[in-house]
Amino acid sequence: RQETQVTRLQPMEMIQVAFQKALESGGAEALAVADRILEQMAKQRDYEDRERFNASLLRIQKQLKRIPKRGWNDSTKSHFALSEDVDAEIQGRMQDEGMTLTFEPEPHPQPNMVTIVGILSQGAFSKRYPLPMPCDGQGAKGGGVMTRTHAAGSAITYAKRYLKNMIFDLGFKDQDDDGNRAGGRKLASLSENAQIDYA
């Protein structure tokens, strides 16, 4: 008994066959087939990119350690995690996964507001995380404490802080001063307007 061997064509080979038939027949049906194949290929690539992105982000989140609150805020009388500690915890893991995190501002429909967008990218795939932030320059008690330029910069700084927390689901722990308090050395404090603190 003779067996018929079926050759499976790869997507690009199928497209080449479709285009060849279109040239030979002069009809549009083969071109429509090729268009549908290209559309399905694009959807498949997007699905694979999204799956790879989600798997990488999950690996990062599982590897992250709780970040100690080594800073001190005189205004709120509370400890906070330093921005360099947060970056030290996430930057290397992002690089290992081929990921980058960038930020860009967008207009907001309401006055004295700005939207800061965190963009986490891996290869050709990116996910956007928009976060509206006030930039009115008012302090905790409602009074004006900043210029409009300073207020915009503060909104961007705090938005980056909150976006990193949100994207990577960061965890924090109480301060570990490595014996500094026992040695009589006080932690440096930052002003309310200059610090980049993490709750």
C-alpha cells in the first residue's frame, strides 16, 4: 500500500504560494488569502509577545525582596524606602528579562493635573500604565508651597514612585539601620519637596 506524504507549509511559504497563484491567475482571491495569513501571523506574534511579557513580569515580582525603609521624613515623622534601594531591587531583574521602564507625561483634561505614563517594554511589546497626578503646588495643609514648574517636577517624581510600586507590586519592611542607631549615627533626612520616598 502506498502512503501519501503530506508536506506542511510554513506561514511564509503559504504566503508565497498564495502570491504566486495570484500572479498566475490574475485574481484577488489568493491575495485575500495571503492577507488573512498575515493578519493571523500578526495576532500570533502579539499573543506570544504578551505571554512572554507577562511571564517575565511574574518572575520579577516573585524574585523581589521586601525593601527596608531606611529614610526618615521629618514632616510626617515616618520612615520611607529610598529611591536608590527601590531601583537597586528592580533594575538588575529588568535587565535580566530584557525589560525597560520609561515615563512620559500626557495632558490631563482637568486643570492643575498631569497624567504620567509608565511604559514597561520588552522587545516589540509594551504596556502602558497611566497615572493622573495633581500639580497645583499646594502643600499638605492646602497652602501654596511651590512654583508651577516645581509642582510639575514634584508630580513627575511622585508619579514615578507610585508607578514603580504599582507595576512591580513592591513590598516594604520596617527600617533596618544595620546598627547605625546603636552607634549614635542619625539617618539623613530630606525635605518634603526634595525627597523621593516610598511608603
